[in-house]
Amino acid sequence: MKSVKEKVVDRRIKKTKKSLTEALISLILEQGYEKVTVQNIIDRANVGRSTFYIHYEGKEQLLLDGHNNLNVKMFSDDFDDDQLNNDISFVNLFEHILENERLAKAMLGKQGGNMMTVFFRNSIALKIKKHFKFRFGSSKIEQKLLTYLSDATGAAIVSLLVSWLEDDMPFTANEMSIKCKMLVTAIFA
């Protein structure tokens, strides 16, 4: 059990990290990721440089950790899937984006830089690979094919997601999930 002092420290750390993340998001939306400096972030968050570096090595690490600091799951732990029917749903993914539009635009939008898009693409590809691994043999060539198809699928889904986000999400999460399922079905046919 945590002592009262530990709880207070934990709360302060969470508050500091949340403040830094919110500052980063605001600055990305205003200036673009590449122009944001650690000095900009700490000025906006009203924390000292040493405090920043206690928690993060740089703005890249803050960006990667951002969704955790805001208690947001940009990507659900696993798809709503049924491997026996080869069915996969992306509704949770698109609902998370809808619910956290500001964060999503900062991380994946035009101003967000490439790092989060690559991170997100790799996360999706890994989940796709895990979902479809039962359809592929264990040989090296079969595993390579699975990796190639998963990577292509991840890239296509992120491209679709980013376009949807930049167009101010004109379709519902369910409609986008259906389009992603069609895409996955075509790639893994």
C-alpha cells in the first residue's frame, strides 16, 4: 500500500506530465511539431527544464508518451475480432480518434511530424500480423509474406485514418471500420 507521501508525489508527477503533454499538443497545433522546442514546452507548461528532463529525454519521448499522460487509449489493446471468422473491426480505433480529436490531430495530422505516424502504422501492422498469423505457415517465407502483408495493411489503414482526420472526419467510426475491413479482406484474400 502506498503512503500518503507517495500518493501526493504520484499525483504531482501525473499533473506535471499531463501539463507537459497538453503544452506540446497546443504547440504542435499552433506551430507544427518540427518547430516546437523543449523551451517552448516548458514555458507553456510552466515547469522548469530540470523537471522536464527528469521525466523525458526530449520532445520525441514526450510525444510518444502523450496519450498515456492524458489517460487516452489511441489504440485499443486488441481489435474486436473473431479469428475463426477472419473478422476484424476497427470501430474502437476510430471511436478513440473521434473522442480525442485534438490529440489525434496533433499526433497524426499535418502538423504532427512523421514519428507518430510511423509508430502508429507499426502498431497497427503488429496487431494485424497477430490477428492473421494462424493463416500462415511457420516457414521463413510464409512469415515474410505475413510481415509484408501486415506492413502494407498498416500503412493503408493509417493513410485512410489520416485522410479522414484531416478532412474533419466526414464519416462515422462504423463506416470507416467497414472500409478498413474491406481493405484488410482484399489484402489478405
